[in-house]
Amino acid sequence: MMRKNFSRLMLLCFLTASLLPIYWMLNMSLKTNEEIIGVMTMWPTHLTFNNYLTIFTDESWYSGYINSIIYVALNMVMSVTLALPAAYAFSRYSFLGDKHVFFWLLTNRMTPPAVFLLPFFQLYSTVGMMDTHLAVALAHLLFNVPLAVWILEGFMSGIPKEIDETAYIDGYSFPKFFVKIFLPLIKSGIGVTAFFCFMFSWVELLLARTLTSVNAKPIAATMTRTVSAAGMDWGVLAAAGTLTIVPGALVIWFVRHYIAKGFAMGRV
């Protein structure tokens, strides 16, 4: 009994430590700057929604969310689309250097984004792709495709090869088999992969900020606008941070069952 109570106490402490920063940011977003920099309070003394109103009415603010969602969605679709045939090849065929190629893909994910910053900047400046959503989406492929291939390969390897052979005997062409039979079998893996691609692209700042300026500027870069000669606009910054969590939370809600299956299969 004592051990059970201790486990519950540790879980409660963990949840409190995890949720406290989120609660505090939400708390700050509902306060005025004067109250934030004044006496510390556990909840707003003078509740205000002006900080959120600023974000929803100022184009320079809400366009940052739109830009981020556009290039993240593009990257997520392209990453999964490119990773599916590559993962299938790694899971079903053996070829010269397959292990080395697979390891090389993972090393791209391990490399800091700053290493590729200058090549991307010079390349996009030359071809006229700077400050576009496609530029950021393509840059993030370098890191998300290896991750997507690694996750999907684990799910595909768990599908018996006999299913492929049976489908060919029944007269299925490879595209028809892949779309109608194979993809439904790994839909949980696709959901997990899409979630991780979304997460890494959504939180990445260095490439997104450097490769954009106005038309595709992400919300993380827009949040630096709160610094001015008058000081830091803490309330608006906290409101922007709170809204930044919402898309990720929605994605987690929709793919929560797939994530659980991914952990159960041991690949995530």
C-alpha cells in the first residue's frame, strides 16, 4: 500500500512539474504587463483578453501561424510520401550497401541544422526560393525523411512478406497492392510518422527563421517582435506561446491511438 501511494505521489509531482510552465504561460497571457512585472500572483487579478485580441487582429501576428502551418503541412505530406517507398525497399529487399545507406540517412537526422544553414541559404538565394513556404518545407525534408524512413521501416518489417506474394498471385499490380492492401496495414505507422514529422518541423526555428523574412515568416520568428525600446510585451508573448501549443495538441489528440501502437511495437 505504501509503495502504491509513493508511486501516485511521484506521478503527481511529475505532472505538476510538467504542467506548471504551461499553466504559468496561460496565466501570464491573461494579465496586463503591469501585473506581470509587478507582484507575483497565481492567477490574474484583472483578467484581460487583450493579448489574444492583438494576435487575432494584427496580420503580422496571425500570418505567422498561417505560414508555419503551411510549410509544416507541406513538409509532413512530402516526408511521408517520399519515405513510404524508401521504407518498403529497406524492409523487403536486400541490396549492396543497404545497411550503410540506412545509417547514412540517420546521420542526417543527427546533424545540427546549423551545419546546412549556409548551403541552403546560398542555394535558395541563387534559384529565387528565399522567403517561400516551399523553401522551408524542402529544407526540413533533410531531417524528417530519415526519421520517417526509420519509423516506417519498423512497421513494414512487422508485416509478413507472404501478404505481398499472395497479392501478386491474386493478380494485384504493385501500385494497387500498395494502396489498397499494404497501406491500411501500416496506417498506425503512417500516423506516428506524420506526428513526428509535424512535431520536428513545427519546433524547428533556425532554418525557418533564416530562410524567410516576410511572406513565409513563422510564428516563432514573429514572437521576437515583442522586444522594443519600451521593453518586453510579456502578455502578448505569453499569448502567442499558448496558441503555439494548440496545433501540436490537436495533432496529438488525433493520432494518440497510433502513437500508443508505435510504442507498443517498440519502434517509437
